Amino acid sequence: MTDEQGADSIAEGLADGMGGVEETAAAATTQLEAAADLETVAALERRLLNRSGPLAEAKSRIGALDPAERAAAGRRLNEARARIESAVAAARERLGAADDNDDRYAAERLDLTERLPRSTALSRGRIHPVTAARYRLEDVFVGMGYSVEEGPEVESAWYNFEALNIPDWHPARGSFDTIFVNLGEPEEVMLRSHTSPVQIRTMENREPPIYVVAPGRTFRTDTADATHLPAFNQIEGLAIDRDINLGDLAGTINTFVGALFGRDVETRLRPSYFPFTEPSAEFDISRPDGSWLELGGCGMVHPNVLRNCGIDPEEWQGFAFGFGIDRLAVMRHEIDDIREFVNNDVRFLSQF
Ligand code: FA5
């Protein structure tokens, strides 16, 4: 028996006077409970309950009954209707809810156990080890009372050389292997070859006392090899105050190296030459095997540099230092070749 035939037979049962309405409603309920989809429920409802349907027809015949029987017949009919209606509602809820939920669940489904193939898996990004070293250095110096300054990567000869006591005839200009930019006067505009120009910019803009560090990219015509890159990073340090001496410089270097590497690492200063510091030194740090590694240059700020920035060298003194951040990261992670940092090999970079 199809659902539609079922609806017909129920309708006949109801239409046959008032006899058997309870049985008919029970049969309708059974059919509705068994209905497999919403369309079947709708077809049963239509046939049983609409205005020209059997319930309505049976009701119209109540008037022909004996008046004493009318109320009871009406009550039975209403109960049958109510029973069928609630069976329709229950069937609709059962099928409708299931249908709706199935669709919604399918659309919203998140498979938390799913594993993407390795090639398409999203991996978490990391901070590049040189950037991490820079952040760490900034933290250490900020903790020592320094503030962080930045300067432009394209500089004029004044900031990169002249104000730093390196006039154009000075042989030290040659040692910086400068990359010039083809703008304006020849050799007037360049990619900065060190972060020392930020010393000048800071002293021009600030009143002493000054305690700043200036990390950033620097550029030289150096050919890339295990210890050199043509674009590398330096951090500059500058302290200008009253009565600053070389001991303060040595103590500062000791303190930040200790903060970075731990107490076991020692530092030493070796006499050297930079036009912008006097006296000048190179500073080294000790390696576990007892050998020394050069980290950078430093010294007491040359009086000419102070004067170039409008600071009276009789009243103010200071020290400056500058060293390679990439070299520091190489040392920190015991890497053999500085070029690894720019090869962009994720297998290498994801180790840090
Ligand atoms: C200078 O650049 C000075 N401005 C440092 C200075 C600042 C001295 C303040 C005194 C006072 P130098 O050329 O030695 O100095 O470079 C400093 C450091 O930069 C080197 O010790 C090294 O760690 C790093 N460095 C230099 N060239 C390269 C390069 N091609 N690749 C990677 N690191 C480099």
C-alpha cells in the first residue's frame, strides 16, 4: 500500500458516518510515524485535513445526526483531528529537524581529526634569527636605559662620512667599500655603509645626556662569503653624558655581552683606529674553545664629531660602538656560514 492509498483508506474510514474515527486516526498516526520523508507527510496531511478532505466532510454530516449524538460525534471528530494534527506535527518535526540538521551539520562540519598532506599544511611562521637577535639586543639595551633610534638607509656623504670626521681625502673612506647611488653629485648619495650616521642624526636632534642604540641594515660592496654579506645589519650604540670614560664603555660592553651570552663569555678591547672615535678599539668576545671573536668597533666619541653636531666637547663626552648583528647571530647559534641567513631555505630557518 502506498502512502497515498493509505490516506484514501483512512479518508474512507472517516467518511463512513462517524464509525471507526478512532481506528482511522490510529491508522493515520501509524502511517505518519512510518513516513520516510516530508513529502509523504504533506500528502497525508493534505488528504486528511484540508477543507474538502474527509474530516471536513464528516463534520458536515454531523448536522444530519440525531441531536443527542451530535456533541459526542463532534468531540470524537475533533479528537481524531487533533490526534492526526499532532501526528503530522511530530512527523514533520522528526523529518524536518533531521533534514535541516543534516544540511546544517554538513555545511558547518569541522573535521578536527583531519590531517592535511604535508605539502599543503599551513606551518607557523617564525621570526628570522637575525631579527630575533636584533629584538634581543634592543631589549637588553632598553633594560640598560637606552632608547632605540632609526635612520635612513640611503645617506648623504655628510652623515655617512664627513660629520664622522672622515673628509673626502681620508683613506678610511676607501675601507668602507661604499655602494653609491647615482643621484646628484658623484659620490654624494650612498647606501649607508654603517649605522654610525645615526649618531650624527641623534646628536643633531637631541640634547645630551643621550643614551641610544640604532639597529638597522647596512650595505657594502663586499662579496658574500662565510663571514660577509653585501647587505648586513649593525647596531650602533651612543652614550653622551658628563664625565664618561673608557671604563664606562668597557663595563657597558661587558654587561650587554653577559646579558646576551651568559656570564661565562668574556670580553676584551684591542686598540684600533676609527676616525670618529679616539681612542678607538675593537672588541672581542671569548669562545668556548678559548679563542676570541671580533664583534665590532668602539671608542670615545671624537671631539670633532661632537663639534660637528653642536655639542661642546669640554662639557660633554661619550662613547660609541657598532657591531654586526648577523655576525652575532652566527656566533650565538654556532652557524658555519653567514650566507645561510639569506638563502631562504625554510629547512634551515625553521630550526630557530
Ligand atoms: C664600523 O662599521 C664602525 N662604524 C663601527 C664603530 C661604531 C666603531 C662606533 C666605533 C664607534 P667595521 O667596518 O669594523 O666598523 O664594522 C663593524 C662590524 O660590522 C664588524 O665587526 C662586523 O661584525 C660587521 N660587518 C662589517 N662588514 C660586514 C659584512 N660585509 N657582512 C657582515 N658583517 C659585517
